[in-house]
Amino acid sequence: MRFSANLGFLWADQPLPQAIHSAARAGFDAVECHWPYDTPAQDVRAALKATGLPMLGLNTRRGDGSFGLSALPHKVPEARAAIDEAIAYADAIDARSIHVMAGMADGADARATFVENLRYASHATRRTLLIEPLNAHDAPGYFLNTTEQALDLISEVAAPNVKLMFDCYHVQRTEGDVITRLRAALPHIGHIQFAGAPHRGDPAQSELDYRFVFNEIRNFGYPAPLGAEYKPNGPTDASLGWMSSLSNDT
């Protein structure tokens, strides 16, 4: 089983290039991040080249702390500027995917706006575009909450590079039945993430049995690294015991 370090939470106390090196030393196979825009792209690119790690993804900007802009009918110019910015940064560091964040909204206008912004993004890049349901405990009011809703949107957008970010933590908090939902959504999944539930901490301390989850994902034939997007309780390096204890590779 291969793993990607989400540097939004892991080694978050370090500058992004340094965190990339820390992830490589810890044995991760890839990295991903949240909002890298304050770090010059050339510095990130140099760290990726030095470590040999791929950057799996980054997010569009949050926009006024609202968890994104792309479903906000009154923010279409800002949303598209954020999409353009994310594409340019992803091109500069060769990130494989972009998480297009919807924001806090609801209703038919929000849905139509999100669909049109996703179509705009899908025509602007060949990179994978991800949409992610977030649970209402962590992100109350977020537009996208369930895998069913996400899959309906993906069908409506009808662009081959728009995929689902399936975060086992969020799905467990909102819907449960993680393995069944993962199996059903697999043809539309562009990335899988995980964290301990319900606290979003160490995956070895979770109501989900991640040893079982990882084994099932392996059995599904999913080829890419899984994104470790959890909040360590203390130094990141001290939290990494799960990498061996939950993997059936050893």
C-alpha cells in the first residue's frame, strides 16, 4: 500500500518545501497540499525534484474563509480567477489534480453555478479536477455533503477529467458504509483520503478499521497512493506508526 502525505496537516509547522523533504524521509510515496500559493512555485518544484515525490493535488483558494467560491452565484469572477490561479500553480509544479472547492451555499442557483464553474475548469485544463463532499460537523453549510450528490454533479458536468475525492473520514461522518460507497463510486474516484473518525486524528485510533479498509482498497485494484489527511496529536513524526501497523504489506 502506498501513501501520500497531506502537507496541509502533516508537518504543517514547516515551510512547504521543507515539509516535502520531511515526507520523503518518513517514507511517503507522494505528497499533496491545501493552499500553496504563498510559497514560490519554483521552491516547491525544486523540493519535488530533489525528493522524487509527485505532488498529487492542491486546492483552489478558500475565499474569505468560506471553503471555496465555485458554488457561489455572486462570486463567479472570483471563483474563475481562483480556478485559473490553481491551474497555473499546478502546471508550474506538475500537480496531478486540483480540488475545486465549492464554498458555503445551497439551492438550485448554487448547483447551477458549481456545474458551470466545473465545466469552465474542465475546458481550461486536462488535469484531474476533484470535488469532495465535506461533513456538516467540520464544514456546516458547505454545498457538497454526500457521495450521491457528488456523483450526480459529475454526471451533469459530463467532463472526463472531473472526478470524486473520496475522503473516508468525511464519508464515515456523514454517511457511513464506507466500503460499499467506495466500491460503487470507484469508476468516478480521482483520489482517496483518510483520517481517524470521528476526531480526524491518528488513523490507527478510529471507529473505522483502516487495516480492513486499506486491504479492501487493495483488492479493488486501486493503483494510486492514499492521502493521509489527518491532524497529528503532537509532532507528525511521532504519529506515523500507523504506516506499518495498518498496512498488510509487511
